[in-house]
Amino acid sequence: MYIDQSQYPQLSQSAYLPLMRHCDRARYAELLSPGQAAEMAAEHGTTHIPGWVLFAELSRADIELLTQGSKLRMRLVVQDFEPGLPVVALSVEAEGMQFIWAVPMWETNAMDWLRSSIDRGQFGLVLTATDDTVTASFETGQSAMRDAEALLRAATVDDAPQGDAHLYSMLSAGLQLMNGGLSLGPAASAAQAPGATPRDLRVMVAGRGANAVRLMEVFAASTQVAQMLLPLGDQAMH
């Protein structure tokens, strides 16, 4: 994505600039239809998960943490980062690494994905390595489906944003998630011993089709902007 350097003075005063420092935590994610999921499973020889699934691109090391780890901690959260705009977030912690799949429920087909997952009783995930030929699929979140009606009520959008506001609200939610904005509740906080917080974070805001590409392009550009405009001593070190 092209960055217009003439906009640097305005960008340096933006309230969002401090949030951009963690945009390197973003990973590409997309909502896949049942047909797309079936095609991908056939192409890569992975287990076919019927229905709508979440697709993400991660490193091979990250995929191995998720598929070979023996102690995965999963939590499902429905959170409004803007009034009336719920985001369904699936948080999985594996060996100190936290992975968050976030689905803004005003996105196209988001409710189809949620209903499909509820009908199946689990969330389907398809992962492809960015640094290898590895592709894997698995399901998780069965315990989160105990009260499907309450989940659907909490995830229902009454007045979806239109035009540019649609994508802007998705970007805003992603920025907040990358800066630790997910509320896991007091029980989750109390369960974490001192020093047991995740050592790093992967945030995957799932869009549909072209929106998924646009989201990742903006997050990647935001990483560059933050590196150029934030004081060196104030930049995140990873």
C-alpha cells in the first residue's frame, strides 16, 4: 500500500498513532464459505470441516503450537468496541502465545459463520503457513456453545455501519485488540499467575473476500507508519 509522505504531519498528531505500534501483531484472516472451505481441503489434502470456517495465515511455528500443543486454553468473548457493534472473539492460548480470531458481526456473512459454527457445535479453523507448505485444520470451542441463544443475541447487530464506516469500524476493533483490548473477565485475569501473561499476541480480524485483503493492507501500512513516526524509544520491541 502506498503511503503519502505529505500526510506525515497530520498522521503524527493522530490519536490512533500510539495504537499502530502493535500492528505487527496482525495476521491475515478470512471468513471462508462452505464451498471455499471444501475446495481448500481438497487442494491441500486436509480434513474437510463442513460449513463456514475461519482461515488464517500464520508461521509454521505458530501452527505447530496450535495443532500439536497439549494445553490449549480457549475462551469465547463477545465484545462491543463501539456501541452496538459486537465482535465475536475466539482467544486461544498455547504455551504462552495468545491467538485471537475476531469476527466483526456487521461484516458480510458473519452471522452465517456464527450460525454454522453453532449448528456444528464447534468453530472450524483452517491455517496455512506463510513460511512453509504446511496447511492444517482443526475445531475448537465446543464448551462455548452451551448457550447458543444467548450467544446469538449478544452477537446481533441492530444497525450496521454503511460505506467507509463498515471497514473503519473493523479496523478500529483490530487496533484495540492488538493493544490488549480484549476483556476476558475477572475470572480469567485471576487465573493467570504472575509472569504467566502471553509472551506475544497474534490478532486475526476476519473479513470476507476483498475486505480481508484491505484490512491486512492497512495493518501492514500502519506498522510502517508507526515505525517512521513514533519516537524510537517508544516503539514496541519484539
